[in-house]
Amino acid sequence: MPNARTRCRATNVWSGARRVRCPDWVLRTWRWLAAVSCAGIECVKSHTPRMARLEPVFFGVRGKERVKRLYDRSQLKLGSRVYVRFSDQGDASDFSPSQIAESIPHWVRWIATSEWYAELVPRFELRPEFAERIYKELEGYLGRTDIDAAVAKFVGMVRMERFYLTDELGGNPLSVVFTIIDRLNVCKSLGEHSPYPEMIRSKLDDPLVTYLYLTCFDRLGQPADWLDFGAWMESSKHKSERDGIVQRLQSQGLEDGTRSLHREYNSVYGVRSSFFRFLRSLPPKTHRELLDSIDRDVSTYLPNLSGRQATDEEKEKYLFRRRNDYTHKADFRPPPGEWFGGGIASPVQEFTAKNWTSTQTRGWPDILEKTVRIGLAQYLSAAI
């Protein structure tokens, strides 16, 4: 192929300072070589990826090692997958954005761009302190071995590649455990800072504490794959479930069909359904103890005065209404002894067109707390 100092013009060749005649067959040969060479260059460009810019990065593996390697920084962000290969001694030796032989996928959990340090983890990990909190809250209700097995299963369900893209933990059973443990702790703190004497705190029906415990009921009763209505409507995972409902509602108009669709959703995922699902799943003894802690008298008006105790179903509905009344009506409980009889607790009277009720709870919030702990133990046991 011609070099930089040789070129053809018409039938002449310049070679250095000397001018010579170029035969036609030579010209044709050079032109053919030039065409083949250019085609080859274009072929290489189309199949060879652009060379990545490699810069120093410190990788932390297992929370200890700081391994310095050249890496494409543009490939690193929270949740990025990095394949790590370990030496025979167990030290991290090679890092790659794509899979390489004998490598193990890790994910970026933390990045410090000031020094370009990236912490890598092979899976989602819980802090040991959290497991200790579960042990403490469920002591006497569930053993450590069972707790560890359930938590390990929940941890294994976390998809690290989705962790920083979606509400991955929000749809994981761990979020239920987080919520219950936190609310147990909040209720305990509220009890410790109550304005009432310690000797009567366990007998007070405090609206806020009661509300927090009762919200644990519907949280523990939610399906494992719970979604709000909007997310459920867009979920590809639940498409067949939606399609089955829509087929049954085809004869209805748009307004009635939409209302029925929402009602069908609530029958499975709604707060009310979750609340009563939790109550019905309690051990019989616990369920009985909870309902027996509610004294609810239902009386008619004169002249046909009569009275009776509320049924179990009515007491369950009362529990659910208490849960909602604090949210929507700023539920009020009379302070102890100020309204009726000077006792520790005051009954609450309600009036309707047909009858009136008088309700008093006994052993609250202790019974509610016990019910929540038993429910959490059941929730973990069901996962084993």
C-alpha cells in the first residue's frame, strides 16, 4: 500500500524527489489495496466497542478490604452490579461490570465520590441489632431459631438490582416486621411518659396507643404481595387477577364497573379485609381473651327497655371502628374518673336512632400489646 510520501496523480508517481512513470497495472493494484484497506478499517470500527475510560476506584468488599483497581466510573451507581473474582486465598482480585469466569455478583451499596470508594455487598443484609430487637419483643412467643429462619427467608427475597429503583423493601415482609417492632417501641415509650400514675397505666384506654396497636392488626393481616389500588391496577404480576374480575363485570356500565372493581380489590387488599383476616387467624384463646376485654352493653329506649351484651361480631366491628375513629374523628376518651363514678376507667356511651351502647374496656392496652406480639410471632412462623 502507498506510504505517506508516495501518491498517484494521473499516470505519474511522486516518490521522494524523483518523478517516475507509473504502469497502469500498478495503479490498479494500489487502488484495489486501498479499497480493501478502507473496508477493513470500517469493519473493525463497527465490531469493536469504544474503549472505556478507566480510572482508579477503591472497592470495599465485606466491609474490610480496600482494593484499588482501574474501573469505568460511569458504570458505578447505587445498586450497580459488579462481578468480583476472588483469589485462592479469598481476597478480591478482579472487578468487572460484566460476568467473568468464577466471579460472584455484588452490588454497590455506598459510593463516596470524594475518593471514589465503592462499598460492595453480595446480598441485602440486616444489622444484628435488628434481629436482637425481634428476639426481645417475641421472647416467650417464638424461639430464636425460628426467628432467624423467617428473617433469612425475607432477606433472601430482596432483589438488590431493584433496591434503588423501586420500593423493594415496601413490598417485602420485612417492612411488616419493621413496622410492628417500631410501633411496639413507640407504644412502650408513650406508656413510660404517661401523665398518669404508674399503678394505673396498664388499665388506661389511651386513644393514641390503642390506635397504634390496632393498626398493627391490619398490617399483620395484609397479603404478602399487598399493593395499593393504583399499583395493583398497573401491576403485570396481578394482570390475570384483574382480568378475571373485569370479565365478571363486563355487563356493568363504566361507573358501576369501576365501583365494583374497587370493591373487589378491597375484598382482598383493603384495610378492613386485612383487619378482620388478622382477627380470624388468631389462636382461639387469644381471640377469646381479646373480645372478653370489651364490655359493650346494647340497650333499647323506653318504653320497651331491654339490654344485652354485644355479640363477638359486634365487638370485632367495634375494634375496627376504634381504629378508624382516631384517624377520621380525632377519637376522644374521657379521662379516668372525671365523668362517671370516679373509677379508674370511664364507660363511653353512644346513641343511635334505635338503641344506645355503653362500652368499657378492661386490661387495655396490655391485652392489645399481647395480641400484637402473638400476631407477629404467627406472621414469622408462617414463613418457615
